[in-house]
Amino acid sequence: MTQKSLALISDNEAIKDSVAQAVDRFDDLSLETHSGTLSSVNGRACDLMGENDLLVFSFSGELNLETVSDLRRSAGSRGTLLALSDRDISLTEARALNKSGVDEILPYPIGQDELAEQIQRLMVDKSLLPTIYAPQPQRLGQIISVCPARGGIGASTLSINLADQLQGYSGIFRKRTRNKVAIVDLDLQFGTVATSLDLQSSSGLLRMAQDGVTPDRTFLQQSLVQHASGLEVLSAPEEFIPLDVLTREQVSALIETLRLEFDFVVIDLPRALVDWLGAVVTASDRMMMVGDSSVSSVRQACRLIEFFTKERLEPPVEIVISQETKPTFRSSQHVEAQKALERELRFWLPSDARHAKQALDRGQLLSQASGSCALSKAIRTMGRKIMNETMVGKTGLRNNAA
């Protein structure tokens, strides 16, 4: 049995303990721990890359990417680099880390099973990869949260059917999909995603709350329910539970685990302000704020945006005008609404109560119940725009998202 080695650089005692416990699962793996940060150990980090099969480092504040780039440049192809972040990092930051030379980025806290699995995967001898191991590309999926500006505006209908369209149907009969998509119902008390799709409610979020579980890949495997369309669904629990029963750390870990598993994750939010909402807003690549052009709805949307801004969350809000057909010429009311929101009225969803209710009563997606109706077409167009803009962002070109 060939002995392998792992070096850890961290000033976080909890991370040190977690990595040590994960390493203890392997008889052929030794651990060398160094207190400090990647920057503080200076040239020693390059030596550690060469001397060990895997170098793990943690960070919580802003990371100097030049340090990572210099390390990778000095080490060349030697060693594998794993970063553990105990703060929320954006998709942009994750991509920058990958580009700088980090082989894998994981959120902390992370489940022991997931951490051990990732360490084992990264320990594979790179020279053997072409013959015995074909790693999947890092997904770092897009997080799209859907936030209602007022009740009864159709935010959940949008969440469900946007998630469906983001699967990227193709082929003559539109049966093939190119994206792996999940929808998460975080309206813990009144969520209707499971009912709308004629699925059994999952107890995952209830267990997460009652047992204080930090979600990892195993949790997802046990909690997600697959819809016939291919959508993976994490529904609200059937039992009533307090909205604040989840912690910000749990929700953050849930989102980052989902991000690593899916190309798109759509999160249906409650019409309430709770502490863990900050984790969703921070992680969101897009926040679809759904309302109409009425004065009361615009005012509520402005209040929400102002609240998020005061909390320094800076959400990437895009305005969705629901139950209104996009006008050829904007009325003065629309102009005033756009001015008040300081954002373009970007997406328009026509009023189509008959087909929306028909799909809901049947427990079907709009694409199944009436794929040619106006509302289904509008959401399909919205999904295509998001997918196109995401592809532009991935190729390093200008992202045209508002």
C-alpha cells in the first residue's frame, strides 16, 4: 500500500479538527498541519505542494489571488490544491480561484462524508487520470432566487416552470435536456412546490432543522425527489415549522452543496424576512423579484431592495412584471415604476390564470399542461435568455444580465 500525504494550512481550529477526522478514515494517508494562512507561510507553501499529494488551505476573509497564482506557477503541475472557505463566496470568486490554480473549492462547514470523499478523489494520481478516472467538470451552478414583492403574484408558478425551462430541452420531441436543475422550496410553512408537481413532500428540511444537520451530498441524495421531467425537488416539509428554525450556516452550506451538483438551482423564497435569507441573497447570482406595476407592488419591491441594501447584501435583483403583457410602448406608470426601482422592467409574464390553474390542478408543469399558452411561452423565453447569458459569462465574454 503506497502511503500518501496531505498538508493543511489553517488558523481555524474547527477546520483542523474536521480535516484530521476525515484523514483518520484512511490508513494510507498521513496529515501534516501548519497554523497560519496561505500568505503567512510564504515560500513554505511551494515546498508543501511538492512534498505532499494534496495541499489544503482555508480562508475566511478576502484571499489574495496573486498568492495562489504564484504558488501554482512555482509548483507547476506538482501537487493538488484544495481551498476550504468558511464564508459565502460568489460564483465570480470561485471561478477566479479556479483560474488562479485551485483544483477544488469547498464550503465549510461541510459534512465529514463529503469532505472525506473529496479528499479521496483529489488524491488520485494525476498521471493515471486518463486511464482510470474521468473527473466531471466543476459545475459551480447558477443560483437563482425568486422573491415575491406581494402575495398572489405567481412567484411559485414562475419558480417551478423556470426551473423546468432551464433544463434546456432539445431534440425533435424536446425530450433531451442539457442542464441538471434543482428547485428548492424555502417557503417552509406555505410552500406549494411539491403539491404543484404532484410529488410527496420531502422531510429533508425538517430533519435539517430538528437534528441541526449541516447538509452535504449525502443529505441531498436522501432528500431530493426527482420529478418525471428530470427536475430534482427539495420541497418544504408537510408539517408546519417556524421560519427561523434554520440557521444561516445551514442554508449557506445547502446552497453551496447544490451549486456543486447542479447547473442551475432555483430557490422559491417565502414572503418574509428571516435571518437565513441573508445567506440566500448573498449566494444568489440572480434574484428575480416578482410583482406588477401597481403602486403598492412597486413600493413593496422598493422596500425590499432598500432593506437588502442596508444590510449590505447587494442582491443582483432583476424585475419580473407578472400578470401583465409586455406593452409595445411603456405607459407613464411603467416609466415611473422603472425609475422608482432603478432597474429595467426586464421580464414580463402575461396574465394566464386559466392555464396556470389547469396545470396546478393536474399537478403538471406548464410545458406539459399547455406548452403553447402565452405564460408558458414567456417563461420559456425567459429561461433561454438566462441560459444564453450564463453561457456568455462562462466563455469569459460580457454578461448581459441586468
